[in-house]
Amino acid sequence: MKNKSDLAESDSTEEVSFKRKRGFRLMGLNLNADGAVKGFFGGNAYLAILFLLFICIFLFKSAIGFIPGYRTELAEARISGIEAANHINYQLVGYDALYTKINQAFINERRDRFGDLETVVPIYEELESIVDDKLEDEVDEYTELDDGDKKEASALALKESIKNASAKLSREALLKKIKARLPETDTISDEAYARALIYAEQYALNDYETPDEISRIPAMINEQMGGFYKAVEAIKHSDDDLRQIYASIEKKSQVTYRTISNNRKNQESIDELSKNIESLDTDPSNKRDSTRSAAMTKRIAELKPKIVDIDTAENIKFVYNEISKHDAAADKMISEFQVGVDLLAKAEVKTEKSEILIKESSRLFDELKEISNERKSLLAEWNHEKPVTLWNSVTAFFFGADWKTGSDRQNLYGLMPLFTGSLLISLVAMLFAVPLAIGAAIYVNQFATKREAGFLKPGIEFIQAIPSVVLGLFGVLVVAGLLQGLSECGWLSWVPGFPIQDRLNVLLAGILLAFMACPTIFTLAEDALNNVPKAYTEASLAMGANKLQTALKIVVPASLSGIVAAIMLGFGRVIGETMVVLLVAGNKARIPDLSNGIGVIGESVHTMTGIIAQEYGEVEPGVLHWKALFMVGLVLFLISLSINSVCQRVIAKRSK
Amino acid sequence: MSNPFQTKQGWNQRKERLSFWSLRICTYIIIAAAIFIFSNIFMKGVPTFFKAEAPYINTEFFTESPQILSVWEDQDGQEYSMTKKNYEQWIVAHPEKEIIGLKNLTASGGGILGPLAGTFLLVVICMIIALFIGVSASIYLSEYCGKGKIMSMIRLSILNLAGVPSIVFALFGLGVFCWLAPVITDVPKDNAAFVCGWLWTDSYLSFQGWGTSLLAGSCTLAIMVLPVIITACEESLRAVPKGFREASYALGATQWQTIRKSVLPFAIPGVLTASVLGITRVAGETAPIMLTATMSEKSTLPWEQVEGPWSFLTQSVQALPFHIYTLAKFPDSEHVKPMQYGSIAAFLILVMGFALLSMMLRNRLRNKLKW
Amino acid sequence: MKLKTFKTVATTLTASLVLIGSAVAEKIEIKGSDTLGAKLVPQLKAEYLKANPSLTIDILAQGSGHAFSNLVAGTANIGMSSRMVKDKELDNFASKGKDLIEHVAAYDMIAVIVNEKNPVKKLSLKQIEGIFTGSITDWSEVGGKAGAISVYTRNTSSGTYKSFSGLAMSKKDYGDKCQKLEGNQPICTEVSKNENGIGYVGLAYAKGDDYKTVKVDGVSPKISKISKYPLARKLYYYTVGEPKGEVAKLLTWMTTSEAANKIVAKIGFVPTPVAEAAMKKDAASE
């Protein structure tokens, strides 16, 4: 009995002590403690959520301003006629691409035919560099002298020493050097050598002036090339008129464009300043504010005269005038080009390489014709007053083929080169990572003994912790060289894109990123395989299937959605990676040339993450370039968010 | 003992063996690549930590900041390479020697104390902020909130944010902390987004940002790691069995008492793991601090020449990952190599150490706390 | 006890808030060009600090664009730039009511570099323009061995990127086949590893093991040729308003003192007095 009451008593005392304690704690605070604690935690939770929400809003806000801003710039480019200039420029770029091919064919042919004469120039240049490197003091001494007997004597001495210095370079060594430029050369004739020597002497005696004859030699050879040369000449000058039109439109439109956009910017800062002044004036009590507003008023006064009047109508008239000449010029280009191409067909071509180049150029010529016609009709329709819609600026961003910043003409913000670059690298990375990581996951989960799995699993997961910058540096220092060396091995020449010319390229970035993606894919895929109910495996084994059949036909299909999610998350990780691609992708903002097929992996590309890291420094908040970078960030954000949310849903569903 | 049921080696068996081996090779390719990278870095990097004479440890590497490295030869063809400071003392000490082909290489001599200290400070401040907010938020999310639709949506979004590329957070940090965060100052900058008087003083509250600074970098990293920490902490809190809480309530404890006495103690190891995981992730990041916190050259250590806590927090720092990025742009020269490989080896050891710690903690946790 | 802690925290917080306004350390931040900031300025700094050990100088070199965006935002005391300020940037300063003062740091010549194995020894300005705008794509067109040209340029925030386009490309846009690299050194590295590579760097980087400079219009980038070399330019320091105090002292020392000029010359730039003397001499002789 006593026992029981004791128990009851002790219970009650405990309860009392509990209460008393609580009461003591609450002294001074009337609210209950739980509420306060809850408030504290809740506050922090909402703070965290708000922060994260704020990121999204800030990103959106900074990015979305890009679209109207870009629209304004595009409209300014249109109104000033830059757009018209661009249309012409497209044709000129096409022409250049074509001309360089034909020129290469011509030079190749020329070297083949006029080997001996061709060698004079490179021999001369070798001798010239001997003069530069070894006889600098003597030449300087000579040039310092005043005219007279002494100078003549010195000239003779100089000539002698040039001869001696040149003779030190043996003919074999010289031939080797010449061969590096003109692989077809077999011998160096005495005549060519003597001629080159004379020119080299002239070079030294004329205070390092290259003799004119040197530039005349190629011209001389050209003359003797006959039909081929005529063809090339016809082609070479066919674009002159068009180029002239382009130049004059460009000049005028640039002036207009720059003035308009400067005016706009100045007006914007004036508006902003006046707004600030207004808001300061509402509270005149603060003395400091009045000095601030006075300073701002002064700045407005400084800015106002900077807004210049410009007669855009007059300028655009000029542009239209030039455009009216365009069709004729474009036709002239095409027709003269045609003449050249016809001549080319008649000219005799001896080397195979030139033939290939010529064939290729005739294919390109058809393209040029198309481009020209297309641009002609676009120019005919072109109207500087046609409004630029928001949609135009959206498409110009998402489908624009050029990312050109820091340009003296017009900054272009087209996502395509960056997006395709990121995508290509990620695809290459996945090509390596998926088979390896999934294979490893299946192996560790299904085949490995417990002990083996015990070190394989943490081993692979451990890779995840390698910081990306370390991998990037490692790539630059070690892997790049290895890969380039490997690509030059003869027995690997069947691999498309090999040998690789650019050390920093898609393949290198892909390999390094694959290594980063492996642990992510492995871990998640292994989890997915692990989640397949044991009963499946047991049933399969009981039916007489072997381990392999069970693994590939039962376990993998059952966990397929999880594996797909793992791959996608790996992809998300790869596409968002910055430092590795910044260091090893080569940063060439150009849509990869898919006409090479798989060989495209040897190219350099730029990426969305890379462009942010590379260009953030040159922008200040609020300018269009800054917003463009945020826009790229937003695209990255949305890509990774959508990948993640799909995958998380899949994973959540599976774990149920 | 041979299997009595086994028929002769058929196509199926061969196929199984083949697949077994190809899967195994896949696995070991990954491991081999990892071993290649680690061994390569450590073999070239670790020698930087040591030197031939006593005390055998290259103390200079850990007690000096990156400096100019002077490389030259004397008349006998003997090559020297030392920091510029030492070089100047050396000339005085050896007036008889001729100096041939002196080259000065930026940031390739000295050691990595400055970057190491910067990284340490960035990580510590970041973790203070992230853990404070993250742990409280996860307690709230797991203990006080129900499982409503909105809550699960919030949870899912937080989880999704964990996968957002760091460069996006970096851009955000650059925009918000470097250019927009509030500062109290006498002279507001012109590019401030918003300026107003600060209380009764003559100062202004100006939203002009903290510039490239320790604080901006830490905050950016904290925001970046917040989703990871919240998710991981919440998971470990949820792993505490319901029974613990119910028992506590049954004894009449309030909610806070329950959390403090019978949930948190059991979740602490999980929180610890989460924070180590967070450190691993934060310490290895380059892009966010490159945009918000770092300097490539700095003549003082972070704690030298600071006046007050605010100037301490708003100074820019050197950081190890950014130092490595700077080194990546250096030439392929043998004089730079010790610094390059030494830095990445030290950095790897640091980050790997944390990763190892988090893995060990997690494994211990799994074995120990089973209910 | 608890209250005490609270009080301490509160005092620290208030103290730090008060300090926000008053903290002005003797610290100089120099930001901008990689051409100046990767080699020259750090070495000048090391020399200067010997005499002024109490000073702190921080350097961040990621491109001239940084110089102006940081100067306008007030996050740098001195901007290093390898090009003149652009009109657009000047407008920015003007709209903030700030004066930008220019100080010539040194003269530089942009050297065009090719791989050591590349037989091409000289290029005309026109050829260079063609190569960098993308209209010349093969080495055989400029007298070399046939092979597609790989073009390496600096990134867009670099001043060298800008001044090169002004000096060599009549301000035309770069072709889209250029690989944009961060800093002079990566360009040297890539060119030295690629037989068909071409790039441009500041004179300080022009000497290397596996690459060489080419003559531009027949003139090689040598200090004595500064008035004839077509790709010569000035390098600048910029400040907002006339520099004062320590900044002024540092700038004067960096641009005029003999010790500084020695370092400038050793690194491979042309010290201002030397360049100006050379130019004067040439002007007189013509």
C-alpha cells in the first residue's frame, strides 16, 4: 500500500518538477515557450524557403528584362540599316568560304607547276631570318653610317658576311626547311638560291626593307598559270561591287546605330536620376539628401547636351539607295563567278588535291547562289519601319546562330552555339559514362561478391568528391596531351575526327565529364537495382534462369525507370558543370559543324556554363549583356530543374 | 566438386561468362581511371610537400602565400629556383655568382597559406550560416509541419534545387550579394539600387552590395548548399522512430522538450554527416567563389590589416580552388609544375578527407543506429 | 550569465555596424587586364611593397573589361587596361558623374605567334585580318604548308582582343572559328601544341620554346621597331578622378621611377620613356 502511494507521490512530484521547471523558464515571457521555439524554427524555415524562392524570382526578373531590351537593340539595328548590311554580309561570308577553297586549289597547282621559281620566296625568307638573327649588329652599324666611301666598303663587307652566314646553312638543311612549306620540292636550284641571296643582300642594305621583287615573283608565276589564273582573277574581283555597297551601308548605319543607342542610354540615366531626385525631394528634412539631389541635378545637366539630334530618315534613305544597287552587284558577283568557274572547268588541273577542291567549290557555288537569291528577296522585302516584336527577340535569342559580344558592330546574343556545344559535350560524356556506370552498377549489384562490392561501391562513390577544377587542370596538363598523342597514332586513324588538331575539344571535355558523371549514375542506378524485390530474382532463378538472364531480363527491366532517372540526373550534372568545360572545351562560340559526322568530336565548342564564367567580368549590373547572361543562367536553371523534377518523381514513386 | 547437374559448357554459359567479364571490366575501368588520376596527382604533387634536408617537410609550402618565383642559373650551370624574397637575400649572400637567364614567374613560388586560409574562412562562415538556417528549417519541416500537399511540394522543390548547377547560384550571388546587398555607409555608391536614411543617424542604408568579398562568397555558397543540408537533415530527423516522440509526449513533455530531448540527440549524427557532406561540396566549388569572393593576388593574409569585423568580412580573399584555376592558365613549365601539382594534391587531400569522413560517419551511423 | 552573453553579442553587433561606416583601410585594389596584371603589376607590387611594407595591394587580372566595370562601381582603385576606354564605357562614367583619368603604363606590341614548326615567317596585315576574320582558312594561302588554320584569341573581356581588332582587323568582327582563351599564357600553350595554330599575345609572352613570332608587314616586334611595327599600342592605368594619397604615390612610382622601368623592360614591355624617345627619333629622321 505504502509502496503504491510512494509511487504515486514520486510520480506527482516529478510532474510538479516538470511544471515548475517550465514555469521558471517562462519567467518574464508570457508567451509559451513552445510557441517561441516553433516561431524561431518556422522563421528560419520560411527564411530558407524565401531565399530559395528569391533566387528563382531574381533570376527570372534579371533574365526576363533581356527580351524587351534585346528587342530595343534589334529595332535600333533595323532602323539604322545594320540589318540590311547583315544580309549582304551573309553573301560575302559565303563568297569568302568559296574563294578560299578555289585559292587553295590554285596555290596547290601553282606550287606543283612552278616548283623552282616558287622556292625563291621561301629561300629568301630563310636567308632574311639569318640576317635578322645573326647580322643585326652589322646591319645597324651600316645603316648608321653616312653616305660615302666608308659606306660602300661597309656594304661590300656586309654582303660578304651575308654570303658567309648563309653558306653556313647547308643545302640539305635549307631543303628540309623549304620542304616544310612546299612538300613537293625536291631540289634547290643554284639559280633560285643566287637570286634569293641577292634579295637578301638588298634587304640588309635597305635597312630591313623587303625588296619589291619578292612580291613580284608570285605575280610573275601567276601570269604564267594561264587559264587557271584568269579564272581565279575573275573570281577574286567578282565581289568588289558588293563589298563596296556593304562598306558604305555599314559605315552609315553604324553611325546611326551608335548615336541612337547612346541617346537612349543617356536618356535612361537622366530618367533614372530624375526619379531619384523626386524620391529624395519628398523628404526635405534630411540635409544630406539635398546635397545628393543637387549632385544629381548637376549630372543631368551634364548629360543633356550629350543627346544628339540625328536624322535617321536621311540616313536610311542613303541605305535604301545603296540597297537599290544591291541586286545588280549581287548578280554581277554571281555572273562573274560563273565566268570564273567556267574558265576553271576549262583550265587544266594536274593535281588530285586541286581537283577535289574545285569539285567541292562547285558544290559550294550552288549554295552561294541560293544564299544570294534568298538574301536578295529578303532585302527586297526589307523595311526599316517593320516593327520588331517581342517574339522576334525571343526567337533571336533562342535560335540565333551567333553569340558575339564585345563587337564593334552589333552585339548578338544567340543561344544556339552555346546550347549545341553544351548538348554535344554532354552527349559525348553520356556515351562514355552510361555503359560504364550502368555496367558497373549491374556488376556490383548482381555479380560481385560481398567483399568485392564492399570496396567497389565506396570506391566509385568516392570519385564524386573530386572537385571539378582539379579535374579541369588535370585535363589541361595531362589528358589533353595524352589524347592528342593517341589521336596521332596511325592505327587509330579510323576513328572519326582523328587526328585531332585542336588540343581542347569536345572529346576531351566529354571524357572528363564522363568521369564526373559515373559516380552519380552508378549510385542511383545501383539503388534502383537494389530496390527490386528479392522475390523477382528468386522466382527467376527458381525457373532455371541463370544469373545473367535474371539480371538482364528481370532485374534491369524491373528497375528501368530508376536507371533512366539515374542517367538523366547524370546528364543534368554534366550539362551544369562549369570549370571543366571552361578549361578544356576550347571556347569556340560556333554551332558545331555536323557535316563531318562523328568527326565533330574533334572540334572546339563553347558552352552555356562556360560563357557565364568567361563573360561575367566585363558586364555591370543592368546592361543588356548582363541580362543575357542571366537568360543563359535561366535556361540552365530550367533545364536542370525539369530534369530533376521528373527524376525525383520517378525515384519517389519507385521507393514507395 | 563438380556440379552434377552441369551440362557441358554451352553457349549460354559462355555468354554468361562473357557478360560477367565485360561488366566487371566496366567497373574496373572506372576504378582504374580514378587510380590513374589519384596516383598521377599524388606522385607529382606530394614531393612538393617534402624536401631533401631536415626537417624534411617543405614548411614554406604551408606557411607562405603564393609569390613570385625567380629562376636562374649561375655561371657553372647550376639551376636555382626560389621565391623572389629569398633570391634577393641570395644575391647579397653570394656576390661572386653570376646570374644568367633570370626569369620571374608569377604566383608559382612560395606556398598556399593564403588560399588555404581563404578557403577555410569561406567554408566556416558558409557552414555557420547554412547550418543555422538549414538545421532549424529542417526541424520545422519535419517536426512542426504536417504532410500537407503544399509542404510536400516545398520539399520537392528544395530537393530539386539541390541539383541546380553551381554557376546559376554563382550568378545569383553575384547579382544579389555583390551588387545588391544592404550596407550602412556614410557615402552611398552611385550604383546602389536603393538608398534611404538609416534610423536617426547621418548614415544611409544603401543597397549597393558587398562587392567581391568573403561575406558575399560565403553567403552564395550557403545558399547553394542549403537545399542539400535541409534535405539531408530532414531525412535524419525523419529516421528517428515515431515511438520516441510518442513516448515523450506520453510523459507530458511539450513539443520543444520532445524535440530537444528525444529527437535531436538521435538525429545529431545524421546532421553531422549532412554538414560534412555540405563541407565536401562547398570546399570543392570554384565557380561561385570565382564570381563572388576571390582575388588572384593578395599581399596579406585574411587576418592581417583588418579594422573591425566588417572590413574583415568584406575583404576579398584568395581561395584554393581559384588559385588552382589561375595555375591552370600557366604554362607547361617545370618550374610551375611543383606549385600546380602541390596545390591540387593538397586540395584533393583536403576535400577527400572530408568526403572520407562523411562516408565513415554515414557507415557508422548505419551500423550503430538501428531501430 | 545568459544576459551577459546577450549583451556581449549585442555590443559586438552594434560595434560592427558602427564600424561599417568608418572602416577605411590603407588598401589598394587593382583590377583589369591580364596582359598587365598577370606578370608586370604583381612584380611591380612586390618591388613597391619592399619600400612600403604597411600597404596592402590586391590584384585581380581577368581582362580589361573588369577594369572599367569595377572602377565605375567603385570596387577598384586602379584599373589596368590594355586598350583605351571605349566610348560606351566613357558614357557610363559620365552618366555617373565620374571623371576617368588615363595614365600610360607602358608601350606594348602585340606579337602574332605561330608554332615553331610552322614555316611561315611573315604575314601582311591583310593576311592577318583574313585569318582572324575567317576568310583565310588554310595555311597554304599565306605561303605555308597546307593545313586548316586554328585561330586562338583572347576572350571578349580582354583589352588585347579589342585593340587587336582595331589594329589588325580594321574593327571587323572576329570569325566564328576563333577559340577564345582566358589569358595570354593559354594562347602560348595552345599554339605551342598545335602545328597549325596562330594566336596573338603581348610582347612579354612572345618568347617561348615551341612557338615563334612572325613579322607583320615585314617588321618584327622588337623594341627598336616600335614606331614601325603596326601592332604597337599603349597600356594604361585608369583612375576615377585625379589619384590621391597612396594611390597617387604608387602610380607615379609605377610609371616614372627607374626601378619600375627596369622591371617593365625586363618583363618585355617597352617603358614609356624608351618608347617615346624611339618615336621621336623616327619622327625626326623622316
